[in-house]
Amino acid sequence: MAADMTAASAAPRRARKWNQRSIAPWLFLAPGLFMFTVYVLWPIVQSITLSFYDWNGLYNKDGQFTGTFVGMGNYAELMSDPAFETSLWNNLKWLVLYMAALPIGLFIAIFLNQTVRGIRIYKSLFFFPFVISQVVVGLIFAWFYAPNFGLFYLLTEKLTGQGTAILADPDLVTYGIIAAGLWPQIAYVMILYLTGLNNVAPDQIEAARLDGAKGWRMLWFVVLPQLRPATFIAVIVTVIGALRSFDLVSIMTNGGPFGSSRVLSYYMFEMALGEYGYRMGFGAAIAVVLFAIMMVFISGFIWKMWRDETER
Amino acid sequence: MFPRPIQQSGQAAQWLYTIALPVALIIWLFPLLGVALTSLRPASDLAQGNYFGMPSGIAWENYAYIFTKTPIGQYMVNSLWVTIPTVVGAVSLSLMTGFALAVYGFRGNILVFFMFVAGNFVPFQILMVPVRDMTLQLGMYDTWYGLALFHIAFQTGFCTLFMRNFIKALPYELIEAARVEGVAEWRIFWFIVLPLMRPAIAALSVLVFTFIWNDFFWATVLTQGVDSQPITAGLSSLNGQWIAQWHLVSAGSILAALPPVLMFFLMQKHFIAGLTLGAVK
Amino acid sequence: MVRYTKGAVALSAAMLLATSALAQDKRVVTWNADYDPIPLAAAEALIADFEAANPEIDVQLNNFDHEAYKNAIRNFLTADPPDLANWYAANRMRPFVEAGLFADISDVWADNGLNDALASSVLSSTIDGKQYAVPYTYYQWGIYYNRDAYKAAGVDLPADGGVSWDQFLANCEKFKAAGIDCVTTGSSALWPVAGIFDYISMRTNGYQFHSDLAAGKISWKSPEVKAVFDNFGKLQPFVTANHAAIDWQDAAALLVQGKAANYVMGNFAVGVFKEGGMTNDNLGFMVFPEITAGIARSEEAPTDTVHLTSGAKNPEDAKKLLAYIASADAQSKWNGAVGQLPTNKNATVDAADPFLTAGFQALSTATGGIAQFWDRDADAEYAKAGMEGFQQFLVQPDQLDAILDRLEQTRLRLYPQ
């Protein structure tokens, strides 16, 4: 009788437990998922839709949307838009040159990976540029490049007799901004590699040393393979950093002179919210292109994560 | 250890290294040092073209000026108003999402997880027009909470990735044992997992603080005036007024950089732990 | 009564306050503006005068930060329209007119004889035959010069009526030899180069041609445009190098320091020159030189305007205020306080200010016409493309063909033939 009772009450309790365990994750997810859907997922859908419209951002006095459907019109316009072409090329320059952050960051990490007195302070100070805002980095470099009195200008004047105002030169301006962007990016990559170097298996290094490996060969064949996780993260953050290059362009040049330093992220903002812009649909189309480019890298990242997850 | 410890090298190499360290550092931080010095240079020096020579004095009045004659203090307060709620909000939400994704093997788990991760890498521009429009419609344009709400939502992506991996690394037996005891799921979260999350919370808090403090793009898109603009956007608009007054621009820059730098120094270990997540297996 | 607000929330809070404070049965007119401190004080005085004459009306001015306003107006016109809003004439008001957000005020113009009193601004206030704006102030553009720089380079000072184009270019050679920039500009924000272009274009082909060019009716490959760039090219070598990386105020400093001699600018720059230490003794003003002989002289004078919104709750009283703003008395007083020029031809200007009197003189004798400035005459997107082209030409004159090809492409896309 007693045994019967326990059995009878255990069954519903287990069911309730099971039930609780299948509902609980969704309750925990709900607030975060809600916010993320409203502010990230849904806007992506809306932007893609908007890219098929011509809209100046205004509603009429009854609050109705004033845009008109133009189909692929905005994309067709992009195809023959020289400013879009410039932006794409500049984005490519950013992507390629930003990769320089990897070897330089690794070099500095190796340089700093010692155990001498005060090295921790050195490591932190080397990391400094990453901690400060890109707005500040942009202002610092704008001052560095300023015509007539900027240090860089004076330096080139000393060397060549003719000062170079990087930010006024359509052929050099993008490189000037990329250099500014590399400064914090190198610091970031450096810290990733420093952490990676900390975790390199000492026995393998010692074994390789006994085999006579040193210098470059050691780095290439023994150390780098072990740094692969760090390299992977470094590539990801560098690619994202390169494609998100909005702040520096906006602070240093506003895309000028005559649009030579535009990148997609800035061009989109300029078209949608700039003083001569308010072409929301056209801006959305640029954003969709940027999104598509980024998606290639995101998919790669997700694919690798998925492989890691299933291997576990 | 790689490279070979410098102590195992000759005396000369060690000396060289000791000298090379500070020299490299000064070169590396040269632009920053230049700005720090300029921020203390009297305006008269700049007017006379003395940009890099010996300053004629130390001008703390540059800082006094920007605090009394410009709204930079207000901008910094605005930044705090945006940053602190974002840190609290994003960390709280992601503790829950991270817990859900790490502990429960429900259908669609990995899909939801990847969605958070992917969303985190999306270019801001694809969100810009709809988010701005929605913020306007909700009457939250140009307010600290309009900006903070967006940041909370967006940062939840990155924070979920972090929290989920952190909880996954906790000993699962703890949770199993509690379940056998019949502890309710929310109590497991609150009394068992949460206390173990302190390092993760600390790491994420400093990271998110820095990210949000330094955000410029969304500050430009979602705020516009002195009443709500954070320091980054404020500094940019002050820069438009301080044409050729580099001593003020420099002082403003140093001020804007200070809070994240302090945060970094105080919480260095956590900061780096957060940033290098995944850099080691 | 004046309120200062920055954001939408504060704005609606102010509105709520306003309605509750309104127990005294006054009829309210709301007005959103973007004034800096001096114009704001002048507007407060204008409102006080109006309220004294119309005691049953209470005008509530909501003042915004100037830059923030450009953004805010796009929101409040739909979300929470005031009765009146500040903006600009010509193409800058077109999007709001086309979206039905600004109201037709042709009746205000007709009933108050404004077509005559504001004759110089009729065109810029009209879209499709109807008036949508009340212009109340403008300021002249022209060449500001540093007399000390002229003396330093041994160049004769310009006469009252300015100099001829050939003389100007000859002067430039002398300035160059003396190591002084003949013409300075700071084009990092693009628009300053448009001032130079506009003048060369108007002086080469006349007002109508220039106006058609800005309206997209003229090919960039036409011989007339070629002639404009030929003249622009003559000036190009004498313009401050690296202008693309500096702001207009940086270039103003060059003029103040005597490192540059001439600056094609608007009258608002006088304040900056004087802050830098210039006085009426060494700062001079002249109209831009005549290029093609016999063309009626036209000038550049951007006009600021007030508009009635379509969502206005009290359009009747708002129109009364508009009529008052258009009147000669109100304009004399407002512009006297601010240091700009009234658009009402019966208004007066401060005789003690040489730049205002020169400007008033230049504009009232500009029989060719008054242009609004490139970025107000041309559609926004077209304007931007044009300004980038002008800036590029000043940096890379050898790229002229590519620049004109691109502008022509943009034109054909925006204005399909």
C-alpha cells in the first residue's frame, strides 16, 4: 500500500521534472532572445526589404511611409556607381593591409614574452592603444598627419624637402588611415599571441631544441602550429576590424578628399544619414552588400565552431 | 618557453634587451605621448608654432577650460549613463542565455547559439536604418536608454558566446547532483552556477564597459545633443568647434581615454582573460 | 516665451508644460528654431514685439542645437509638428514640400505684398508656382582680403569696385613670388570650394546658365562648362595646397596671419577673421571679379527661411507671425542685431558696418540674380557629386575629363533626358 503510493506520486513528479527541464531553457532564453530578435535579427530583414525601396527617411504628416518600390534599382545603381567601386577597393585594401597586424603582433608578442623585471607593465603599456577609443586614435593620427605642423608632415619635409599631407592626398589617404587603424589592431593581436605563447607546450619546445631546431625553423614548425587557435581568433577579429572601419574614416577624413578614402561602412552612413544623403533605401543596399561580404567570413567561423563542437 | 629566456643568453644580449624594451615602448606609444604632452602645452606655444619644442609651462588650465567652458563633463556623465546599464543588462541577459545553452540539450540549441554568435559579427550598417527608425517611433531617440537598450541587445550576442563556453567548462556533476536532490532549475542557476560565474562576470563587465564607452557609431546614429551624447560623439562634435586648437583636442582625447584605461589597469587580469577567450584551447 | 530643448522627449515634455501653462486663454503659436545665442536673442526680441502688438497670442520658441536641428526637423515634422519651423530656401526645402510637410503660404505672400517687398527671394521661395517659405535674412559672399598681405607682396590694393579678372590673376603671380597663397580655402567639409566654383561659373556664363547647371539641365560636356573649368584652372595653381585636409577656419587663420591674401567666403567669416585679430583697417571686401565682359553681375546669398508646417495646430496666428517676420521693421531689427542682411528691400542696415553696407550694396545692385549657393540650388545628391568634382579638380586638374565624365553620368542618372 505504502509502496503503491510512492510509485503513484513519483510518476507525475518525474513528468513535472521533465517538463520543467524542457521549458526552463526557453524561459532562460526568452529575455535575451527577445532583445536580440527585436534589435538584431528583425532589423536585418527590414534592411534587406528596404534595399528594394527608394525612401528619403520621411513619413508624411499622417505617419505613412513615403518610399516607393524600385525593385533591384538600388543594386543596379551600385553597379555603375564610381563611389561604390572606390569604397569596395578601399575595403579590399583595408582587408589585405590589416593582415599585417598578425605578423607584427606576433613579433611584438615574441619580443615581450620574457620574464624580466617589470615585463608585466610593459605588456600592459604595449596593449594600451587597443583600450582607447578609435575616436581618440583618429584624432591622434589626424594631428600626427596635419599639414604644415604635424610630425609626419615635418618628417617628410625634412627627408624630401616637400611635406606630404597624407590626408589631403587622394592616393595616400587610405593608407594613412589604415596605419592608424593598425596601431590598436596590432596591440590586440599581440595580446592574443602573448596568451597563446604562454600556453605553448614547453616539453615540445625542449624536444625540438634537442633536435637542433631554433629561430625561424622553431617558430615555423613548432611554435606556430601550436598557436593556431590564437591565429584563428586573430584573423577573425582582424577581418571584422577591417570591415567595420567606420570610426577612423569618419573622424579623420569624412571619406575625403573627394571620396577617396570611403569604405562601404562609411559610404552607407553617408548615403543614409549624411548631410547630403537621406537615401535610406540606397544606403540599405550598400549595407546588404557589406553584410554579404561579412557573411562569407561569419559562415567560415561558424563552420569551424560547428566542427569543434561536434568533435567534442 | 619560446623564445628562449633572455637569461640564458649572454650578458650583452641581456643588456641590449633591457635597453630595447623602453625604447620600443616609447616608439610604440609615441603618438599617445605626443598628445598627452600637447594637452598640457599652453595655447600660446601653439600659436607661436612651438608644437614639439620645450613647452613654456605646464598648462593645467587646458583641462580646466574644457571642463568649465565645454560640456565635456556632461558628455562623460552621459557615457556612464549609457555604459553602466548596458554592462548590467548585457551581463544579466547573457548569464541566462548562456546557462540555457550550456546546460540543456534541447532541440535547436546549437542553432540558437550560432545565431547569437553570428549576430555578434554582423556589420552595424545593416541594422542602422531600422534600429534608428524604431528608436524614433518608440520616442527613445536621443535618450540614454534608447542607446543602452540597443547596446544591451547587441552585446548579448558576444556575452552569450562567452558565458555559454564558461558554464560548459564547469563540472557538470554539480548540476546533476543538484537535480538528483530535486533542486528546481532556477535554484540551480541561482545558487549553484551563479556563484561560480564571478570571474566570467568580472571579465565581461570590463570588456563590455570598454566596448560601450568607446562606441562611436551608435552614439552618432541614436543621439544628437549635449543632453544625451556620449563622450565619443561629443568629442567629435567638439573637435569641429576646436579648429586648430590642438591643446584642447588633446586634453579632450586624454579625458575620453582615461576611464577605459583605468578600467583596464584595475581589472587587467579579467580584461585579458575575456579578450583572449578562445585564443587557447 | 522661449524654451530650450534638445531632444524629442524634452520637446514633448515642453509641449505638455506649454498646454498646461496655457490657462490664460492665449492662443499659442509654436516655433522650432536652430539659433546660436546672438540670433536667438534677436528672435526673442522679435517675438516680444509681436506679442506686444498681438496680446492674445503666445509664441513659444523651441530652440535646438544648430547641427542637431538638421536631423531633428526630419523627425518632429511627422511626430510632433510645431506651427512654424526654420529651414532653408530653394532645393533644401523641396523634400519637405514634396512629402507634404511644409504648407503652401502663397496667401501670406499675396495678402502682404511680399512678391514686391521680397522680390529678390521670390524664386527661391517658390516650388511649382506656390510659395512655401518666408525669407527673413541672408548674407553675401565675396572676396575677403588681407590688406597687409597685399602690402607685403607689393600688390596694389583693390579699388572699391574690385579688380578685373586679369588683374586678379596677375596679382596672384606676385603673391606666389612673395610666398603668399593668393587664394585660400579649407575644403575638408567640401562646401567652401563650391563658393569659388559658383562665382567662376556665374561670371563666365551668367546667372541663368549657372542656375540651369545646378538644376541638371546642362551637360557637363558642353563648351560653356569647359570654359568655366578653363577659368577655374587659371586660379587653381594659386590656391592653398593641402586645402583638402583643412577646415575653413584653418584657412581663415592663414588669411589672418597674412600667409594668404584672398578668401572667397560668406560674410559669417568676418567674425572669425576679427577674432583672429583683424580689424576694419586690414580686412577688406570686394565682389568677385568680372570674367566675361558684359554679363550682368549676380551674387551668392544663401537665404534663411521660416515655414508653416502642414501639421500646424494654429495656422491662422502662425501666418500672422510669418507676415510680421517678413515685414521691413522686423527684418531691420533682427538683422541689425545679428549682423546679416534683410531680404525685405524696404528694410535698413547698420551703416557703421563696412561689410554689411558693402554686402547690401553688392546684393541690391546684383542685376543678374541672387544664387542660393551650390548645395541649396542643386539637389542634395547632385550637389555632393558636384562639390567632390570641384575639390578633385583643385587637387588634380589633370583629371578634368574623368571628373566631367563622372558628373555627366550622375546628371543623366538623376535627370533622365
